[in-house]
Amino acid sequence: MKNIKIITFITFITFIFMLPAIASAATLSLSPSTGTFNRGCTFSLAVNLNTQNAQTDGTDAIIIFDPTRVTGTNITPGTIYPDYPGTNIDSTGKITISGLSSVSQPFSGTGTLATIDFSVPVTAPVGATAVTFDFNPADPTKTTDSNVVERNTVRDVLSSVTNGSYTIGSGSCTSQTQTTSGTGVTTGGGGTTTVVTGGGGTTTTTTGGTTTTQPKTLPPAGSETLTFTIAIVGATLTILGIIGLAIL
């Protein structure tokens, strides 16, 4: 009977220490994910990575766009990886961004993989258009689409992507609008730009060269990740105490 309890205890401990690995599910997203961009104007999209606790050796982002609606003009690599061996814009509507970590230091956390500049041709058809990641969640072994490679395993931990859905308009460049959740930038008509910084930050509004800064009210009470971690640790310690008493 005591041996069964010990085996149960060891199995439980193994499961607890596997939780961080199970939770590793990286994401890629475009920011802003929505907006209206007008003919003859320019805009930029950030390609953001969240490794969700995974230690990564590198990331490949393959992005598809309609070249009759928008034109990719430039890629500015981010700083989350020390090496960007492959960045390319294809005239047929395909963008490739590859970032690699150093041998001694993997990347884990959140950050901007790269920023892509676009222009809208003056002849672009107005209406909806999309900028999307080439990603097949049903085939994690596929190597030709977007992927996030886990450290020392060659395992793709990319679990989901956030694509962009935009509207091509015919107004002026100052009337373009774009919205980003979290840390957001909304550009409205008349050259008014509002930047909202999350997590106890500020709201800054600039209109006609006059800037007004206001404290952001009701900041988030804490980190969701930290709260989740503390909850797991607390539950683990409680269960360990119960199992320990049972074994004794």
C-alpha cells in the first residue's frame, strides 16, 4: 500500500513539472490587426511574437498579402533575436522574416519580430483586404509555413496567429484609422492621434501640434500570468502536503 502511494506521489510530481512545457504555445500577431488605409498612403504593421514561456531557437514568419491592394516596401528587423538571416518581400505578395537566437541565449517572452512598411497604390481597388500568416495548425511538422522553433528540440510550438483585416479607402492620408488592442494607436481624421498605453500608463492625444497627456485610470490590478503561476504553486503545495501526510 505504501509503495502505491509513493508511485502516485512521483507521478503527480512529474505531471506538475510538465505543466510549463504543456503551456508552451507560442503566438504570432499583426498589429494593428484592423484599420482603414487610403489610396496613395503608407502604413506599417508590427509582427509580434509571444513565446508563452517557450525557450526558442528561432522564428519564421511567412506573411501573405494582395499586391493589387497593398505593396510591401520595407522590413525593419526587431531586436528580440540577434540575427535575421532571411527577410524578403516578394512582388507576388509574400513576405518572409526569419530570426535566429544565439547559441548561448534562446529567446523567451514577448516582443516585435519585425516591422513591415506598406504603401497603397493609387489604383488599388477600394474595399476589404487581408494580410495573413501562412500557417497550418493541423500540420506542426510543416517547415515551409510560419513556425516558432523550441530550443534544442526542433519542435514547432506555434499554436495560433492573429491575422490582419483592413479596408482600402479613397480618403486623405490624415483620415486613415488604425486600432491596436493593449498598447494602441488610433489615428483619426484631421491628423488627430491617440496613443493608449496599457498597464497603468497614460493616454496621449495630439491635435494640431498640441499634446495633452492624461493618467490612465483603473490600471490592471496585476499580471494574469503571475496570478496563474501563484495559483498553480499554491494548489501544488496544498496537494503535496495532503499526499505527504497520507504517505506518513
